[in-house]
Amino acid sequence: MTLRPRARSRGFEALIEWALFICALLSIGTTAGIILVLAIETVAFLREVSIVAFLFGTEWTPLFATPRFGVLPLVAGTTLVSVIAMLVALPMGLLSAIYLSEYAPPRLRRVIKPVLEILAGVPTVVYGYFALLFVTPLLQRFIPGLAGFNALGPGIVMGIMILPLVSSLSEDAMQAVPRGLREGSYALGATRMQTSIRVVVPAAFSGITAACILAASRAIGETMIVAIAAGQQPRLTWNPLVPIETMTAYIVQVSLGDTPQGTIEYRTIFAVGMLLFLGTFLLNLASAWLRERFREEYG
Amino acid sequence: MPARYGAVMRNFLAMSAVLALSVVALGCGGGARDEAGTATLITIDGSSTVFPIAEAMAEEFGKANPDVRTPTVGISGTGGGFQKFCRSEADISNASRPIRPAEIDACRTAGVDYIELPIAYDGIAIVVNPANTWARAITVAELRTLWAPEAQGKVTRWNQVRTSWPNRDIRLFGAGVDSGTYDYFTEAIVGKEGASRGDFTSSEDDNVIVQGVASDELALGFLPLAYVEQNRSRLTIVPVDDGKAERGAGPITPSAETVRDGTYQPLSRPLFIYVARKAADRPDVQQFVQMFFDRPELVREVGYIELTPQIYDLARTHFADRKVGTAFGEGGSQVGVTLEELLARER
């Protein structure tokens, strides 16, 4: 009599445990599935195109009558936009982090920080049209010969988008710097500026670097802004004023058309996807490793 | 208006429509086209060039028949449309060129018969930015220099096309490789379907090309006439000279008149719809297809050129007789099909 309910509840408990386990497994399984599909299609792609031609070729025209499979123009496009984004996000993000952490009165910080983080919540499609229909026409007033689709406008807008990532995470890192370090610096007669730049920032350096790498990884993987505003022309160039194509924008372009499954054109998107995945994966690993190190120092 | 996201949305809608249809098909045990032939959805897919016409017809059809669901019109490009059509995923395929031999085979293998109906005439316009002060006319030979596969990476400045033009970058915009406009343009200009340089901004969505040319002083692109009509203030048309005096001497500006009288050559072409033979037995499809013959003013409204009443009558007869197959047996894009030629072929 007394055993029964207990047995039932134990069975129920086990059921819940299993359900939770399956939930956890689901996300791992999905990730594994994605990597598996990417790998299978990439291998199939590399059977038809040599890896040297893929990685080091300078022409990317897989959809045309005389296809070329050199991914460098797409890598250059992605790098170019990401570098522009980082040039915007790094200085602005770092300076706002220093202000928020070292200068702003706590009450003001409680208002500014969430407001800054709203920037990260704006849908990327909105940023895309902001770049195409506002930022680029504005830039065209100062830069003659700037094309309607270009790397500069989307790069700047992307920088604004990842700015909160840089500032918020950097500020967290600076806040974690022990108070004693600052007080020691003041005791030696340093000004607030000197303390911020020479003591707090170096002490929080690994955390700040981690934030920057994470932001770079976000910029590289960003899709909508560049698909809308950067153009669709794979071009090996460092000129930010002309239409280019990023890896993500290429994947969008092919997915929108009707490239039949199993063809080499179809497999290009997996090969490009794999490259993109490896790139952001390595950056995320580096970022996680740096954050870990930073935690050990002051934890 | 904004380009890319529009295409994403439309494709998404088209895809959901196809999905919804297949769900219905599964639910009814494969009977989307039920015996009575009522209350089913007419699905249309294919060319973005033909899209404005099909969409206008679908809207009017929906207004006139409130009890019938408004047909869905997708944009997969002519090639993509035929792929879906031959897999029985669309009742009607929009095409900006005649069906190709490979597509004829695909449809035959799948057992899909089709009725080919010419519905309108279109010119492909060469456009530049309104700030462009030099390109006032261009010859077919110059266009070939500019777009041929050999030009890739080499012909990159305006003065390489014509020496009197400025020594500045030229930025090219054109239809994507899935598009019938691309097929026709390469056939007419380069001389071989699908042969072109690969280093230009290519998109299946003509709005992307409009946006690209309208926002870049150094741009040159090609577009179906209707998209130019809708964006008159943002684009400048470049008259084209084919060097053949018998079809009008000098550069010709594309317009309803020059396209209809055959002087705007070689960039004029007929547009088609292909109706699945099986779908043609459905009363709703019959009613819908009739609209293409009865309401040619809609063709004019969206910026294309209507065919002559004779050709519409012929097409009507073909449809009534369920005449399957194509009048363009050699397949693919054919250059210089004037209205008379079309009429002769349809007979």
C-alpha cells in the first residue's frame, strides 16, 4: 500500500529526468546535425573542386556558364565589412565603457547602459534598410563616386549594431577590476584619466579583448545588413566604395534562387557555410578562453 | 522601393503557399485537384518579368470572384518556375522566354503536358543613373564588348566601351542567371544563351537592379520595360542602335510603339504563360486564363505592351482546343521574334 505511490512518483520523476535529458540532447543533436550536414556537403563539394582552387582562387562565379570557385572575393568582402564595423565599434565601445565604468555616476549608468543595449535589440533588417536608404545617401553627399551598394555604409551601421556588445562586456570587465587597484593608483597621485587608461584598462584587458573578439565574430556572421545594403558582386578589393558580396550574402542569394539540390552550385553554399562556421567558431573559442583567464585572475 | 527584403518576403510567401498546397494535397490523399474542380487554389510561379502581369490578373480575378481564393504568384525566375511546374508544384508557369529542350524533357518525363500561351510583349531597356551625362546612346556591338565573357575583369571603365566616354569605373547590374531576362539578354547581345561576364551585381529580383542603378552615378544595367516605367524619375533609358537601317536607323528608345512595330530590336521579346494540361480542365483555371485574353488593358497598366487582338484570339483558340506543346521547338530564347513572326508561329 505504501510502496505504490512512492513507486509511481519515482516513475514520474524518472520520466521528468528523461524529458529534461532529451531537451538538452536536442540542442546538442541539432548542432551535431548541422556540422554533419555541412561536413558531408563540403566533402562532396571538395571532391569536384580542389581545396587549393577553393581557398586561394581569386574569382567567384559559381552560377555562371564558366564557373570559378575561388572563395577569396567573398572572404575579402566579409573581412572588409567586419573591419569597418570594428573600426567604428572598438573606439566608441571602449570609450563609452570607460565612461560608464569610471566616470558616470551610478544613477546615470543605470539609465545609459540599458539604453545602449537597446541598439542590440533592433532587428537587423531595420539596420539593413537604414544603411541602404539613409546612411549611404548621406555618405554620397561627401564621397563622390560612392556606389549605392557598398561596404562602407553597411560597415558603419554594423559597427553601431555591435557597439553595445563591446561597451557592455568591456564595462563588465572593468567593473570586475578590484577597487584596491584604483585606490592604490589614486594614492600614488594619479588622476582619474591616468587610473582609467593605465590601471583599469590593462587589468581588464583580457575581458575587453574577449568582448572585441565576440563582436568581431558577430560582425562576420551578420547577414541581413550586408545582404540588403552591400551588393551582390563578389569582388576581390579593399575599396569600401564599390558593391561587394560577403559570404553570408552569397548564401542568401543562392538560397533565394532555385538552384537544384545536389548540384555543385548548391554545394557551394555549404562549403562557404563551413568556412564561415569555422571562422566564427575559432573566434568564439578564443573569446571564451580569454574570458576564462580573466575570471581566474580576479575571481 | 526597397528591394532585397521584398524578394525575401515574396519568396517566403510563395514557399508557404507551396507548402500549404502540399499539406492540402497530403490531407486529401493527393486530391488537391478534386473532381469538382472548385475551391482549390491556383498556383503560379516563374519569371519576375511576367510577375506584374500575373499579379494584376490575380488581383482582378480575386475581386471578380470573391468566393474563390486569389491565385498566388511566386517569383522563382523563368528557369526556377519551369522546375516547379514540371514537378506539378505550380498550375501555371510564367516565362519570359520559350521553354527549353531540357525543360521540355523534364516535363515529358514527369508526364506534365502544357499549353503555351503568348500574353504580352516586352522590351529590355538599358538604363543608367540620371546623373550620367555621357551615355546618350549605345550600340549592340558596344553592349557585346561590355557583357561578353571575355570582358570579365578587363572591361571595367567607361572609356573602354567608347573612347569619348569618361575614364571612370563602370558598375554593372543585371538579371540573375535563373532569370529569363538574363537568358534572353545574353542570347540577343552576346549571341549565346547564358554566356556573359560574371563580375556584375546579379539578382533575380529586378528591384535590386533598380535600386543599384538609381543610387550609383557610374552604373549601367538592363531591366524589363515595366520596371523602368515604374521608376521613371530614378533611371535614364539609353537608346540602343542595332546598326540595321531596315529596322529603324540610329538609336531607338524602347517604348510601346517601338517595341510593337519591331524597330526596338534585338531587345524585344514575347512573354508567355504555360498552363498545365491537367489544370486546364478546372473551371477556375479556365476562367483565370481567359482574363489574359479579355483584359489586355491590364498588361498596359503594369507597363508592358499588349499583343494584337488577332494573337489573343489565336491563343484563346489554342487554349480552348487544349493545344499542347510549344511553337518554339528549337527551344530557349529566340532573338527578333516580332509580332508578325509570333502570329505566324502560333498559326
